[in-house]
Amino acid sequence: MKRVDTILARDFITKIVAEKITEKNVDIVCDPTILFNKWNNVELPASMIDSEYILYYGYTSQPPFLSSLLEFSKEAKLQIISSGYHYHSWCSKNLMVGPFSFLRLLKDAKYVFTTTFHGTVMSTLFNKRFCYYASGQKVKDFAEKFNLGFSHINENSSSKDINRILNSEPINLKSFIKDYMLESRKILEDSIDR
């Protein structure tokens, strides 16, 4: 790693570890899903669900907010659709889909619940009403950078908390994300030019 000219990181912990190993300055740049800023122009497959739904995208079958999510879905009369790697017995449907079908599910969902970095990023990019649980450092860093604390839920969040979060006006972060993308792209281009 010490012989590599430029090392870049997506999160603060990776930056610290890489700087310690290489004794070089490591910049933080955005994830490639943010660098590609034309998600709304991507042609997606047809809708798979013909009624309103909640999308759950997470790696764990027992997210810390599960009981509140189930209560909220019952009150809102919305089915829960899971898209991901695992079967969740409490979901109405569990769909194993490719990346573009996943984007269609996310784009069409009334609400999104996620425990993942890319679920949080894509919900933000599509300006969705969503709740996230910060399960890792990348999620925490991204949420902190864009002040997403208002959408964070945990084991103490009630269905009333969820309702308040999801029914408040979503914050459009497109200009902030665009600035982050342009800043990261400049760092990447400068690295290539060296």
C-alpha cells in the first residue's frame, strides 16, 4: 500500500486505518453510487407490486426496530416487501432481485426502512421518505455528512416516532449531494492526472 500513489476512502475509519498503514494523507470521496448522478434517467423494469408498500432492505432478519415497524405497517395498512439476501418471515413478500429491479422497488415504495449503507444512499438520492438504522461506519458517516439524524431509528423508536419521521416533509439534498459528487470527482481526476 505504501507504493500506491493515491489512496482514497469512503469513510472515516478506513481513512484512519489507511493513513496509519501508509503514513500518507488519505482523502474521503463519495461512493460510486453517488458519483453516478443520473439515477433518475436509468431505464428500470416495470413495477412488480401493484399496491402501496413499505420496502425493507437490510441484512438482518431481526432489525432493532422490528416491532415498531410491524406496528406501523399495520396502522398504515401497508404490506412489507423485502428485497435483499435473506428471507424475513415477517414480510409479506421476499424478493431476490437484481440491481435495477431493486431500484424499481425502492423508487416505487411509499416508505423505505434500511439498515444498509446503499439503502440509505439510494433512499436519499431518490428523495424517499425513509428510516434507517446506522449499522456500520459508512452509514454513520454518510448520515452525519448530510444531517440525516431526523430519519434515524433504533430499538427505542416507537410507531409514533416512525409515523412522525415518515410524514414530515422530506428534505431535498440534491444540491448538497451534487457538491459532494463534484468535490469527489475532482479529487479522483487529480489523482489520475498525477
